[in-house]
Amino acid sequence: MRLTLVDRIVELQPSQQIVAVKNLTMSEEYLRDHFPLFPVMPGVMMLESLYQTAAWLVRVTDGFAHSMIVVDQVKNIKFSDFVVPGKRLTLRAEYVKDDATSATLKCEGTLDEGNSAVKGRLVLKKYNLADSNASDAVTDRYVIKRLQDKLRLLYPSANSETI
């Protein structure tokens, strides 16, 4: 996850919900092209922000048991407002269903005024690389360690029970 579209996790209740924020600034590289005279966060980036938020909830809930949390399905996504530079997108995800290999979450991104900018459901698939190739267990451990380190940056109040 090189492109981080979550600036801070502000609330995290494992197995329940997460709240994170993304502050959109003019320094975002993609705004040069989208669109030069009316810069707005592209819908795919809004969706990516929701995914990243939901993935943190899944990781913490599962005790970082999986190195890979990927989008399997995107359902009923509705874009209803522009996210422009200077705005804060508050990202929420809450569990709908969870099992050993996937998690379904209801997600929404709202603006400062409380207006919904994007909402829908995400189905995330959970797995380890070693599930298909045992020699990848080392890579799984490396990825999980890096993700745990990143969580400490995004959620400073994380404790040893969370990570």
C-alpha cells in the first residue's frame, strides 16, 4: 500500500467500526489532471480511501492474521458530493458480515458539513501469500510487520492489544 489515502484513524472498535480522516490538499499529485480548473478528488480515490479504512478494521479485528486484504466486490456505491481541496473526508466502515476468508462492510465518506460524498458496501477478501506457496511465509511476516508499524503512525493511541 504505497498510496496512503488515510491521514489518521480517530476511532477504532475491533469487530464493530472504524472512523478515519483524509484531508484533501492542493499538493495531491493527481489534482493537477483531475481537473486543472476544478480540482476534485476522483471517485476511484474516494473508493480507495474507503477500502483502506475498512482494511484497517479487518486487520485489527483479525489480529493481523492475514497479510493480504483486497477488494473482492464493490456494491451499491453512490457518489453524491465533490471532495475539493481544503475539505476533510471522514471515512467510516462498520461490519455487516465476517468469516474466515472475507468481510463485508458498510462504508461512507462524509464532508465537514455532514454531507455524504460516497457510500456503499465493500466485500474484502482475506488471505496470506503462504496459503498458495509455503515459501512466501517470510513475505507474509514482513508485510504484516510493516502494516503494524504503519498502524502505529495512523492511530497513535493503538496499544499492544490492538496491534
